[in-house]
Amino acid sequence: MNPVWKMLEDLGTKKGINEIVINGPKNIFVERAGEFIGLNVGLTKNDLLGFIKDIADFNKKVCDHENPIMDGNLPDGSRVNVVLAPFTSDGAAITIRKYVRTNINLVEHSQSFGIQEKWVPFFQALVHSRRNILVSGGTGVGKTTFMNMLLKEISPDQRIISIEDTLELNITNPNTVRLEAGSKLEGGETKITIRDLVKNTLRMRPDRIIIGECRGGEVFDLLQAMNTGHEGSMTSIHSNSPVECLSRVETLFMMAGFDIPYHVVRRHISQAVDFVIQLGRGPGGRRVVQQVLEINSLEGNNILTSSILESIDGELTSTGVVPECMSELNTDGDLPRDFFNS
């Protein structure tokens, strides 16, 4: 067995490890509780190259001097990124984000994001009432894990189309189509992009469209879908605050290539997005929900928002503001009128 596979097998028996980074054959770290810990492991460049060839074959991709960057998955579902020399200083850089095996859900695992039991019905109501949600956060704060928790709340009778550049989401609904961007068309260099798939998704009769992460002009098509009968759609955005998230969505919208005034772009955003859920790191590096922001309306050129929940000392606390869409959230009768004041 290749020594890299043996190392991963050994690390798989240890709890709390989220990331494994290989900066070179003798420079290896794991992340646990937000802190990187060095490992005393000696590998060779040939060990790394053999491992890279294995995962390239597994993902039916090529990783060589002509294709020095590769995204893919390991057999257990973990995400892997590879960068080869000459773009690295020590032969190859490999980053592995471990797949979370636990069948996580809001009821049993909400505390892993600092959500007290009393707030669980609220997050369930966001999904059940088909609110359009942006999950915002920086690198490694658990955006995919949190989205998986929300996805568990979707009714099994709804049709879901998910789009990712690397398959990470864990959707258990039977009527689900999982699409993966990045594949080359036969005989050419053209690649199928996330935006291509979003456009095609609208012809596939989805109830909800789920995009793993928006990084470009696909935001334009997703917002149109959210406004035209695909309520309850969801994506993640890489940003450090809800306000920055909305600003980034505006920028990504413009990347679609349309010459649209910014106030029109903001109107589209305010009409399409219902809530931004901001994730971050709390005390001790713990992943937490930092804020839940409701998108209200557009006044002049400004998007009006209301902060509903905020994290204090790592736990969510009500701001006392009741969501404007409270009646829609309470479709199942689970949220009493004084829910946010109790």
C-alpha cells in the first residue's frame, strides 16, 4: 500500500480531524479544533506522485505537467485538491478536507454550530417554508456541513437538483439529481461550467436548486430561478460577514456580463434572497452560526435588512426583532407569536 494511503487510513481512526495538508513529503499537518498540528511522518516525492496518480485515476482525470491543478474526491467522499510543481516549492501540495460520515441533522447536531435547542424549530421553519438562503462564511467554517444539516429538512416529495464543482453535499431525498461541473466535452477543451448546468437545470423541473458554492456569473441565473418558482433554493458564498456576502453577490451578479445598473441588481437580490446565515469561528476555534440576517426590501438604492439572531460568547441570542415573514415561517404552527421574545 502506498504510504500516503496508509497514513490516511491511520488518521481516519482519529476523531476531530477536519483537514489534512501535505505541503511536501516531510511537511504534513492536520487541523483539529481550528488548530494545525504537525505530524512526524516521512514520505518521499514518489509516494506523493503515486498517490496523486491513484486519485486522478479514481476521478477519471489527468494531473500532470500540462494539468498541474486538480480537484477531486477520495473513495470515502473526502475532497482533495492537488497542485504540482513548478507551482509549488516542494514537488506537490495536497489538501484534503475530510468527509463527515455522521448523518448530521439539526435536531441532533445543532450544538456543533452553537445553536441551542430552542432555535432548532426556527432553522427548520426556514427550510419548511421554502425560504431562499445564502450560507456565508470563510474557509473551513463548515458551510457545506451546515448546508447538509438544512438539506435533511427538505420534504422527500420535492425534486432537488444540486450543482457542485466537486461532489460534497449529502442529499438523501430520493428524487435528486446531482450534477458536477468541470467535465471536458469529448474531443475538445470546452468544459461544462456551473453556470451551464444552472441554465440547464431550469429545464429539469426542479422544486429546489442547490448550488454548493457560487463563485461567478451563475449567481445571476440562480437569483432568476429564486424569483420564478424555485423557492427554497440555497447556495453558499465565501465572505466574512452578511453585509460583505450581499456585496459579493452583487459583484458576482455583474460577472454574468450584463450591463445592468447596480440599483437593479440590488432589487433582484432583495427580491430573491430571504435570509443570510453567517458562519464563523467562536471561542477556541469552534464553528458557530454568528448571525442570521433577514433581507427585507429595497429602499432607494439600499437593501434593508434585519438582524434576527446573533452569536454572543459562542451561542445564538435573539435580537428581539421578529422576522417580517413570520406568518410564512409559521406554516406548520411550530413557532408561537412570541417565539423571538421568549
